[in-house]
Amino acid sequence: MWTEKALQRFKQRIREITSRNRGHRVQDVIDELRRYVTGWMNYFGISHTYAAVRQLDHWIRRRLRCFYWFRGRRPTRPVTK
């Protein structure tokens, strides 16, 4: 069973992976996220109910969507003449 401290470390690592100013390609972030989450769930996933894991899944998907949407924005540069 995971503890609150382990859950906070997990969420912090997900925040680091999906940080919007990291400068990595979206596919690289997805690959890194997949490796980390798979390992974490293999270690902790069996002990918890489906509902708790599903809430984490929704939270991770939302973080990834925000990362993807942020990557589509481009900063505007002033026009110099």
C-alpha cells in the first residue's frame, strides 16, 4: 500500500516530467512518463482499489494534455524594421 509521502513523490516526479518549460519533444515526454508510471504501478498498483488508480490516471492525462497544448503555443516576437 502506498503512503501519502510516496504518492506526493510520485506526483512531484510526474510534474517534473510534464513540466511545460522542459523543452523536450512530446513523444519523448510520453515515453519517459510511460516508463516511470509503469514501474510505479508494478510496485504499488496491486495494493489499491481501481478507483484510486483511476483518479491518478485522470490526473496524469490532464497534465499531459496541458503539456501538449502548451507546446502548440508560440511566443510572439515584436516586428522590427
